[in-house]
Amino acid sequence: MMEARPAVDDAALGREAMAVLEANWTGTGTVPAPGLYPHQWSWDSAFVVIGLARHWPDRARDELLSLLRGQWATGMVPHIVFHTREAYFPGPSVWRSQEHEAAPHVLTSGLTAPPLHGLALWWLYQHTGDEAFVRNTYQALVAQHDYLASARDLGGAGLAAIVHPWESGMDDSPAWDEPLAALPVIRYGYRHVELDERHPDSDHDRYVWLAMRYRDAGYSPGYLRDEHPFAVEDPMFNGIWLASCEAMAELAPLARADPTPHVEQAARIRQAMIERLWDGCFYARDLRAGRLIRVSTVGGFGPLLDPLLPSEHLQAAVEILESARFMGATGYPVPSCEIRAAQFDRTRYWRGPSWVNTNWLLRRAAAVHSLDHLTQQLTNGTLRLVRQAGFRECFDPFDGSGRGCRDFSWSAALTLDLLA
Ligand code: 2M8
């Protein structure tokens, strides 16, 4: 049921968003939400940087620097940086980052997350003109991209593979059902909060098993290449990486660096996404099974972030996005899975609900391609969600009711950007 909330005007909504971000600041970083996510998450932080770029640039800079304190000497930016003592599962005792020679002093997870940070830095620069900050952080992001190109190109074609569903940021997306089903059944009985909205126990146990296998192999790239049973080329992860490569190319002169490698990397990713992930729309590719995972999710629109995406792919993908398979059927943008898929579930996390962050990314994509009507629809639809239901983690795409936790940082941060 839609929750009743007094009508809020733009100014009040902006103040509420700032208050959420202030409350979620721990002194060292912004947590995604109090209670459920008490540490710093990688792409959540990048969205916070984007949202605060205009409104609170000092805090945005601190947020990015704080996250980068967790970067490994390999260049890997971990998906969680543990700054506080608060318990979370899987926490530091599962990841054991401190036992790895490449890990920093601050405790982190051993997985990575969508590399949105190049785009976030570019965004910050657009709104602050702070060249010194670009110079300070540029090399760290070059190292992040080099890590992806060297340790994660498991398919050998120029794309980065995710080696765990958590790396996608879209944890229980139906896109991971097939590769997960190929793993052995694991029964640890680990419990996680609100599992009914997330994964069934058996899947969560597989997630933990997969993470521990990687850990026990010393987080080794050779193990990932030769043995790790989960390796997927995801269009959202790679679309974000491509957008960050383009951002880095534009920032390079400010850091007195050569933009060419970034431009070339972007071109490689673009070509590989078209050759390997496209079949009427973009799908994820299961490298272990050697085939596309034919379920259409919001992740399939990630490549639209590329301004140079050929128009035939752009037009076909936008048609699907606007059709009754996605936005055309729901009252609110954008369901995380196409609604006609058997796996679609409007109540379950990344299997149906709408998310402010993916809406923002698609709005960015629409703006990059000057699709003004779509840009406006995504802006208005997303603002309607948060106005009516508050800064929830995700939303029912049909009636707009809020799901997951409240006071969610990226919902608040990106609202600030949408209001600007
Ligand atoms: C969710 O992921 C975590 C695991 O990392 C979880 O399910 O507990 C995802 O929505 C992910 O995208 C997000 O970064 C994280 C924190 O908001 O929560």
C-alpha cells in the first residue's frame, strides 16, 4: 500500500535529503543506511559524491578520499570499507583483508563494485572546477581501471568480469540465477536481515561460499582466471566502466596525463559489449557456461551511458526501455527486471523494484543522447517516488510504495541532483 506522506515542496525535499546525508555521515564516510549498512559501500559513495557535488563539495571530496583509503595496492577498490566497529555480515572476519599484503590498513572486503568513481570525479570537477582535487585522485582511479583491465578481463576481449553477484551491485538480479544454479548447494545456515526481500537462504549461503573460495585462494587473479566458478560480463558494470573511462579521458589533461589510453580503453569496451553482449538488447554473458544469460534486466541499459554507442543499438535499447516490458507498463520508472519475465517480482529487491540509482544512471544516459523527453520522464518519475514514499532503498514500480530500508543515502543524494 502507498504510504501517506504530507506533500513536500522541492525546498523541503532538498532539506530532508541533506538531513539524511548528514545523519548517515560517520565522521569518516557516508553509510548507505543506518543499521542495515553500517559501513562505507563503494558505488554508494560514488553516488553520494555525485549528489553532493553542487551542494556540499567539501563533503563530496571527503567521501571519495575516505573510500579510496580502502584501495588495495593492486588498484582494486573494494566494495565495502569498514570504518566503524559496527557488526555486519559478512564482516572483516570473513574477508580477512588484513592478511593480504596488497590490502591497506583499513579493513575492507575482497570484492569490487561498479567503477563509477571516474564519472563521480568528473561530476565533482564539473561543479567545483577543483583541478587540484583531480590531480590528487586521478592516479588512484587510473590504478582502479588498470586493475580491471589486467585482473578482470577473464574473457580476454576487453570487458571486466564480475566474480560475485555482490560485485554487480544488483545482488539478487535474475541475471545471476543461472550461474548461481550451477554452483553446489551450500547450507551454512547464515542468516541475514530481511531475507524475504532478498535471497533465499540457499542463495545467500552460495554467495558466502563463493566469497570464501576467492579469499582462500588469496584473492589471486590466476585463481579467478582458471578456477573460480562464477565469472560474468555484465553490461551495467562495463557500461559504467566505459563512462568512467570517458570521464578520465576528459580529466587527463588536468592531471597532465595522456587521455589516449582512456579513449582506447573505452573503444575496446564499446566494441566488446556490442560483439559479446548484444543480441537485440544487452545481456550479461556467463563466461563459465559460455553463453548469454537471456533475461532482460535494468542492467542491460548500462551501455547507454556511452555517448558513442551506435544509433542502431541506442534506438533498439530505448524502445525496449520505454515499452511495456519496462517503463511502459509500470507507473514509476524503472523496474529492475522486465515485467514479463517469469523471474519478475515487484516486491523483491533487485528482481523487480525500482531504484533511484539506476533511474539516475538511465537519466544520465538519456541526457547524454539528448533524449529530452526520456530525461524528463526519468527525473519526474524518480522525484515522484521519493516525494511520496521518502528516501527508501527501493520502490514498488507499480504503486510507488517504498521497500527496504529508510533514509537511504543514494536515494537522498541523487534526489539533490535531480532537484538542481
Ligand atoms: C546491497 O548489497 C549488499 C551487499 O553488498 C547487501 O545486499 O547486503 C546492494 O543493493 C548494493 O548495490 C549496495 O551497494 C549495498 C549497500 O547499499 O546493498
